[in-house]
Amino acid sequence: KKYQLELKFCESVVTEMMKTKHAKFSYPFLKPVDPVALNIPQYLKIIKKPMDLGTIEKNLKDGNYQTAKDFYNDVVLMFNNCYKFNPETDDVHKMGKMFQQLFDSLWSQ
Ligand SMILES: Cc1ccc(Nc2c(-c3ccc(O)cc3)nc3c(C)cccn23)cc1
């Protein structure tokens, strides 16, 4: 069916984004933000729906996305959480922009 092909494409995008060759800017996004480890107790007050690429990959594998758009929305949520919490001057904000550039290029192929 059409959506199965769409979701196969989403899996190929996640696989590429998780490759170690992108680690210099991907690492803050591969696992859920840990407010204790990062000493940011305010994080869950500011970010109502945390999202990360590991969770997105699990959602894909568990069949939790009905369409590619649902997948796309979680990836964009992940980046927007980063931009909301980390000021533009922060390295993590800049890493988010670089990682989103990679995503945009993969998404439009
Ligand atoms: C005191 C302080 C300030 C900023 C941060 N940001 C940050 C984030 C982060 C990623 C996504 C997101 O939505 C929010 C935060 N991930 C990190 C990592 C992996 C290392 C260092 C900083 N990191 C951490 C601590």
C-alpha cells in the first residue's frame, strides 16, 4: 500500500540521520533530553512535548505513525523544542539548524 512505501522512506531518513558521520551535530537529538543529567530542571516546564530521534525511530518501528506527515511533524517538533529552549547563541541551537538542514535535504530527495 502507498503509506507503507512512505513509511519505508521515513525509515531510510532516520537511518541516515543516525549515522556516526553526522554525530558532531546530531548527538543532542538521538535520545530523550535528560533534564537531570543536563541540569536543566526547567526543561519540562518549557517543553510540553519532548521529542527525539530515538523515540521517533521507535514510533516508526512500532507502527505508531499512520502517515509520513505524522513522522514529519514529530521531527519538526524535535527541532522546534530545541530552538525554543536553547537560545540562538547556544551551540545546541546551531547544531539543531545543521541537523535540520540535513533532514530537509533527505526529505526533499
Ligand atoms: C545548562 C544547559 C543549557 C542548554 C542545554 N542544552 C542541551 C541539549 C538540549 C537538546 C534539545 C533540547 O530541546 C533542549 C536541550 N542537549 C544538550 C547536550 C546533549 C549537551 C549539552 C547541552 N545540551 C543543556 C544544559
